Amino acid sequence: MSVREETRGHVATVTIARPEKRNALDADTLGALVAALDRFDADPAVRAIVVAGDERAFAAGADLGDLGSAGAVDLYRSGFSEHWDAVAAIRTPLVAAVRGYALGGGLELALACDVVVIADDAVLGFPEVRLGILPGAGGTQRLLRAVGKAVALDLLLTARRISGADAARLGIASRVVPSDEVDVAAQTTADEIAEGAPVAAGMIKAAVLAGFEMPLGAAIAHERALSALIAASADRTEGMRAFRARETPTFEGR
């Protein structure tokens, strides 16, 4: 089994379980990961999802397998890199719990998540330029949007490795904690997300991600449309009622 699944309350956890390969992401593992995320994304009881590895590695890279010797057309048609797009397309908020190595495709996976909780001694980097290739699963573009042009090119062109503490300082990670606290911190973060209104959380994620693809004016117009649309949700009614009554709201995700 290349991934493990569990749920606790409104939070699901999908753990990459390929320790003999330092959780390198091959096609089977990516397929199992995406399938698990899709199932939880379709479950209205799940309001946040943690994506985790183990203490040695979140994911030490991509494992192309036979695709490593494939021709250009076969590689392009393989659908391998599209697995990362499928992760990024999950509507439920994703929290990455990163310990150990997150290199190449592993770092691309973390960048595809929404919130990254990272160990201060984690090791991140894009080694591709030293292998005669480039990140092909969104790494150049998601890194650019996280840290800006100068830092992105520095990391991509030098293959320099950075620590989790550096990643948090640069904007790759959201929160940095000691390695033995990552799982708890990620679960706590997911629990905090799950306390909010699910409809609102989904729309907030949609607004932020759409903003990456739009000019500012268009992005603000999109945000305004979502802000109006959410007035039709029962969660909005409950949130306003609870606020006026000074009570804790009970959201149902509709």
C-alpha cells in the first residue's frame, strides 16, 4: 500500500507510505494519492485534508520508473505530471506536513497544497538542473509565485538545498516547528480550518487560486461575485445568527 488514509473528526489524513524509496512519487503512488484526495474531497464531512510523509521524507522526489527512458511524445502523453495538477485542483483545503526531504517532485507536491507546516530541519530543493532536466510538474511556476523571480531562479538554477526554517522565511512554508511537532501542528491547523464554514473556506481557496491567474481588477471582481454568491448559503445565515447571539456557530457545509 503506497498511501494510508485516516479520518479524525472533520479532518482526513493521507500519508505517503513508501519508506524504502524515501516516499519517492511513482505513478502508482501518485494515482493512489489523488484517488484518496478525490474521495475525501467528495465527502461533505471532510473539511480539511492533511498530506503527510514520514520523519525521513515528505517525498524525496519523483520516481519516473520506465518513463525515465521514454521518448518526448510518450512522456508528454503519459499523464504523469498531471497528477500534481489533480492535487492542486482539490477543492478541500490541503495542509502539507513536511518533515525530512522534500526534493523535486516532493517539493512540487508541497507547493500544490494550500498550507505548508514544515520542520525547521527539513531539506528542500530542486535538483533537476544537475540531472539535465527541469521541474515538470509545476515547480518552476508555483515556486515563482511563492517566492518571486529572483529567489526562484536562484534555487532552480543552483539546485541549492534549503532548510525548513529558510522555506518559511522565503514564503514556501506557512508555519515552521521542530520536526517532532509537525504532525500535531498540521493536525491542529487542519482542525482550525475545519472549524470555519466549509462553503466559505472553499470559496476563499477558489478566490485566492484564481487570483494567481488574473489581473488584479479581474481577481477582485471574481472575489466580489463569490462574496455575493455566498449570501445564499445556509452557513452564512448560521454564522450571522451565531454572531448576533454570541454563540458558536454550527456549520453544515451548505
